[in-house]
Amino acid sequence: MIRVDRGQCDVITADGVVRADTAFVTPHDPLRVVCTGDWVAVEPTGNPRYVRAYLPRRTAFVRSTSSKRSEGQILAANVDHAVVALSLAAELDLGRVERFLALAWESGAQPVVVLTKADLVPDAVTRAHLVQDVETSAPGVPVLPVSAAFGDGLDVLAAVVSGGTSVLLGQSGAGKSTLANALLGTDVMEVQATRDVDGKGRHTTTTRNLLALPGGGVLIDTPGLRGVGLWDAGTGVGQVFSEIEELAAECRFHDCAHAAEPGCAVLAAVDSGALPERRLDSYRKLLRENQRIVAKTDARVRAEIRREWKRKGAEGRAAMEAKKGRWM
Ligand SMILES: Nc1nc2c(ncn2[C@@H]2O[C@H](COP(=O)(O)OP(=O)(O)OP(=O)(O)O)[C@@H](O)[C@H]2O)c(=O)[nH]1
Ligand SMILES: [Mg+2]
Ligand SMILES: [Zn+2]
């Protein structure tokens, strides 16, 4: 599945790209809506041809659409590498990186951070510091500075994305489509100058697109995301802050809240400077946000189940009454 747009989608088949109708795979539940990266079964003939089903997903990148509503949105399916694009032209927002990475880990894909527009930070020492800052916030995640404009770092990224399916994620104007074009070797995706110096763009890319790379592998370019809300990402948050979870195992108390407990290994690490306080704050913030979302979702799911029971109960009673009625 290449792209979904207003009830229509493009599917790669043995006979080339086919346009199909998604009416049968667009249920009410937003997490079950067909999505770029899905493997689908499309009718062999017909006008329109309908997508009838999609295969179970290996991985799925899901965010919550806003912090107010507990609704998940699937951004890409069956992705192996979640490439988080972050512009070096704008001020680094490590909290945002951590948030993206929590969702990336949670999706089941291997996260990669790409620091784009490296040519705009010509000083090598400054650049190295920026890379290091991101690395500290992303244990277990490769951090690659690249310049699509000059080609620096592109070979390493090309090697990473040559196996399997990768998705490009990040804010509008981060340079995702420019990167996609550089990896493709041709200008397939439209690119636009960012509107202002703070690095905010105006959403040049508006649909998710799946592109076949010349060196093998498949790349999904996505529209910029201003914010990504966590969506049931407890495991992902744990992975982003794996060094804190490792430290926590050394705390004297099993249920240490790392607040003021004696023998707290986490606070000791903050005191010694080994763990930046910002990391601990960010960890707490994301854990809290995630718990809120999970609680909300649970509440909503429980309410739905209750409604279903009530409906079934009412139907059951009506059926009983009807039976009684017949027998009397
Ligand atoms: N100097 C420099 N500019 C770049 C580089 N990569 C991208 N840009 C510029 O950044 C701007 C935004 O690039 P896009 O590729 O459209 O950004 P995007 O992330 O796809 O944006 P959306 O589609 O809105 O999400 C364009 O003006 C690009 O020319 C780079 O390596 N160096
Ligand atoms: Mg784009
Ligand atoms: Zn502790």
C-alpha cells in the first residue's frame, strides 16, 4: 500500500500500481484503518476495485491525535526503521526527540535519528556537541548528521534504509522530503522552503508516500508532525530512558519513586552529574502523560464494553419477552 487519500489508495501489485477503493478497510476504529505500509488484498477486477483486507501488521507507528482526546492514529505499518528527522537549523528540542523515540520503540521498529541540514552548522566542534547531546538522550539509537544539500552522511543513511521498510518522521520543514529525494536520486517529493527562520514549515507533504529505493528497501515519507502525543507507549518510554531504568534497579527500595528515598541510585546519579536532571524530568513527564492516556483509553474501552453489554442485555430481555409472549 503506497498511499491512502480520501477513500482511494494506490497499491503496488505484480501488474504495477493500482488505484483501489478503501471503503471496506476504513472502519470506525482509527487503529484499524488501512495505512501506508500495509500489505493488502485487492480485488483482481471491478470498477472500482476494492481493497478487501490487510494482513496482520508486524509493527505499527501510532500516536495520539491530541492530548485532549484519547484517540490513536496509525501513521505507518510494517516499518523496520523509524527515522526521526531533526533539523540542525533549529534549536534542538531534546524532549521532542525523546517523545518521538518513545513512539518509535513502541512501534516495534528500530529508531534512527537523522540530524538534517548539517551544512548549516559548519563548525565541526559545535556539530559534534549537538550529536552528543542527542546521543545522550537516545541510548541504543544511531544518531546520524546528514546534509541532503551536500551529500554528507547520506551513504550511511542509505545503508541503514536499504534493508526493509523505513519511515521518515519529524516536524514540517525538517527536510524529510529533501532527504527522500536525495536517497532516491530523483526529485519525486515536492520540497518547499521553510516559511521563517525558526524552522517551521507549511506542510509541503500532505499524504504519506511509499517510495522504492534504488539500493533496495522502501521509504515512507510523511507529512510533518507538529506534536506527537504518546499512545500507550509505556514500553517505549522505558526504552528511551533505559539508563534510568537500569539505575532504578540499583535503588534500595523496589518501589523507589526517586523522590527523596535513601539509597536512591537515580538521585545519586543526578547528584554526581552522571544523569542530567533534564532527563529525569523528561522521563517523569512522559511517564505521567502515558499513564493519563492509558487510563483514558481504558475508561473509554470500559464504557464501550458496558454499552455493548447493556445493548445485548436489552436484546436478550426483548427476546425473552418475545418468547414468553409466544408461549402464553
Ligand atoms: N541547507 C540545507 N537545507 C535543506 C537541507 N535539507 C532540506 N533543506 C531545506 O529545508 C526546507 C524544507 O525541506 P522539506 O524537505 O520540504 O521538509 P519536510 O520535512 O519534507 O517538510 P513537510 O513536507 O512540510 O513535512 C527546504 O527549503 C529544503 O531545501 C539540507 O541538507 N541543507
Ligand atoms: Mg515533505
Ligand atoms: Zn530511586
